[in-house]
Amino acid sequence: MIEFRSVSKQFPDGTLAVDDFSLTIPSHRTTVLVGSSGSGKTTLLRMINRMVDPTAGTIEIDGVDIASLEPVKLRRSIGYVMQNSGLLPHRKVVDNVATVPLLRGVPRKKARADALALLDTVGLDRTLADRYPSQLSGGQQQRVGVARGLAVNPNILLMDEPFGAVDPIVRAELQQELIRLQTELGKTVVFVTHDVDEAFLLGDQVVILQQGGRIAQIGTPTDILAHPANDFVASFIGAERGKRALHLERHDGRDVLVDSDGRLAGVLVGDAPGQGVGFR
Amino acid sequence: MNWVWANLDLIWDRTLDHLVLSVPPIILSFVIALPLGWLANRYRLSRGVILTASGLLYAIPSFPMFIVLPALVGTTLRSPLNLVIALTIYGVALMVRVVADGLASVDADVQRSAVAVGFSTWTTFWQVELPLSGPVLLAGLRVVAVSTVSLATVGAVIGAQSLGSLFTDGFQRGIQAEIITGIVATVLLALLLDGALVAVGRLALPWTRARKTVKADARLRLPVEVTS
């Protein structure tokens, strides 16, 4: 469990990136921080592994104040996946995955063997192990990034817009892969994105952020979609317009769903009592 | 050519002298420039001071330097050590900026990600920044190597034996073949050291070639692998 308690961050230039932010991130679930730029979401993520230290408040991991932990050691115990993979261009794929175990003193042979097994886990062919990152596609690099994040078998996996730079088809693939992995591994995932669809797809708990890290709403995707807390949330998730504002029309004896632009969004197939209209 | 055949031993000896005078300064200037360049790259204030100061070193004329150095470091006027020190100073003058630029050329995202996964400042330098600035460092080192080999000939004037001695001697005794031999041998030696550095670079920086040569292959395989 990760707990933010009245955390603020003011940068030296005076910008207040996060103001009095409190949040509990439950273990073994995926929590998505979603917001536009300036919402402080990446700053919040980087506070968890002390890439950024708060100017006020405390952050606890399983009851331990992380300010009391040595940053380098803390970072080696937390998986980190970032946009553009952040792989080391001068190391082969297998060595990239083995990077953190090696830093932690795992013998080279074992680290490499484990790294090869992790390539299987993230759905990469072992023949890619001896390639350099520049010889892989964007999607493959991102998978290697995930494998590296998992290499020390961390409890916590931080993901900073990891699928932001790949094309939509590959992104959808990677998202499904992450859902599959998470079902198997049950990590405490903290995921940052500006994409609401991605947040709703991946998040067990979704945190919608306004400027300065103010929480607009926390909840499950269904909660938020069904009961947007305020106009900001409603407009941010697009509930009042476009493809999320659906209504029923009857055509040839069947109910079809139509969005506010008049485009056909789908057909209604039977009732799902108490669940509302799920179209994800 | 007769002069060359008759004096192969002499040419060989002077070549070895020349190597002994020029290889240590090349290595030393690299080793000394590393921390200075790192410092220059690390802080904005130190960047200005260090780069300006090291740049100015190169402006010191070599002859006054040869005369002042013995007084400063306590060597004798004719010691080859003077030359080694002087050449090292010139090498450092070139290399500090190269190191600073090389370190600055490392992708900020890669650095940040290295820190994020748990590299310390020390391991980031040795395992990430230094190897990734390798191509820039190598380019700078090649310039230093060639310029050091060429500058080392000046030593002949202050009594440090080198291939330069062939042209001072040839000039004094009017042996044209000796002068030309000195020039050609200096150029060849410079090319040899340059080639050696390129070879070291090939071994030490394998990923720089992988990028260029295997990309086409990677692209061909792409559709197969993405779907797997």
C-alpha cells in the first residue's frame, strides 16, 4: 500500500506542481493517475521512487516513510517503465533487462538467465535477446522496458505514460498484454496517462487530476462514468458529448446505441441488471 | 632512398622515441580531461570557468612553455619529461571540451531512466554516460592523437629525441632524404595511432555499428515479430 499524506511539491522556480495531495494506493491493484499536462501526475509518480522529493507531507510504502530510505536502494526495489522505453542504447536487450539485478549484485549468469525468461513473460522472442534497442520496433522496445521493470520482481511497478509513443494498434496490444500480466502477477501498479480511455481500460482505481494535483474524482471506471463528480470530470471524460453520450434508438425492432453526433455506436444485446449500459 | 636503407636502425629508434613521447600524453590528457569535462558538464558555473581556462591553455606558445615548465615542475631544461608535460597540457586543452560535449550529448531520457531504475551518480557515469559519449570522445581523441604526434617533433629543438630530430639533423647537415624521411615517418605514425584508436573504438563501441548495419534486417522482420 502506498500512502500520500498531504503531499506538496513546489519547484525552485516557484511552480506549485502538487498542492496538499492525499491518496491511498491499494496493493495488488492498478491505480491510474490521469490528467492533462500540468496536473502533476508525473511529479506524483516520481515522488514514489524519490526521483522527486516532496516539499511538504509524507509518502509511506507499507507504513514506512520513504524519506527515511536511501533513494538509490529504494529505486532498485521498484519497477519503473517510462515513455520511449528509456532502455540503455549501448546494451543488448538481455543486458538491459538484467540491468537492475546486476546493480543489486545478482551473479551475471543468473541475471541473464532470468532476463531471458522475462522476455518470454512479456511475449518477446528470445532471438531478440542479443539485439540492441535501436534494432527493435517501438512496441518491442516498450515490452523490453516492461521486462526490465519486472526484473527484480518488485511489489510496485511505476509506469509513466509507457504506451504514449507507440501507434494505436501496438498500444492496444500492449494494453491487453499489461492486463494479462497484471492478472498473472498482481503487482501494485501506478500508471500515469493523459488518455482517459487507457485509464478506464487499465485502472481498478482511477484518479482524475486537475491542475496542481487536485483530485477531481477517485473511483472505479464505472463509478466515474456513471456518476461524474462535477462538470470538470464530466467534460474530461467526455460524458456530455461525443462517443460517450449514447442514447437508444429503435431500428427494425432492435435497440441500437447512437452517440451525440448521430453515429452508430453499437447494438444493445440483452439486459445486464444493475450494471447500466457497459460498452467498454 | 639509399639514405633510408642505410639508416633503418636510426629511423626505428627515433620512431620508438617518438612513441614514448607521444603515447603517454594522449592517455594522460584523456584521463585528466575526464573529471574536468565531467565537472564542466555538471554545473553551469564550472562549465564557463573550466572550458575557458582549458581553451586558453592551447593558446600558450610552445617554446615559452618549454622554457617555463622546467622552472615550474623542477625538471632539467633538456628532460623529455618537459615535452610529455607540455603535450599533455595541449591534449587536455582539446579534450576537456570534447568530454563536456560528449557527456552533454547523452540523451536526457536515457540518463533519467538510468537514475529511475537505481543507478547511482557514480555508476551512471561509468556505465551510462561514459560509454554513451564514446563516439564523441573517440572523435576528440583521434584529433588529440594526431596533433600530439605532430607537436612532438618540436621536442627535437629542445633536445628530446624524436622523428623531429631527423629533420633538424637533416637540415643542419643538408641531407634532404633525412628531412623527408622525418616528415613521412611522422605522418605514418600519426595515421597508425589514428587507426589503432579506430580499432579500439570498434571493439569498445559495438552498438554504434549495429545501429547502421542491422537496421534493414530489423525492419524486414518487424511484421512477423509484432504479431508474435
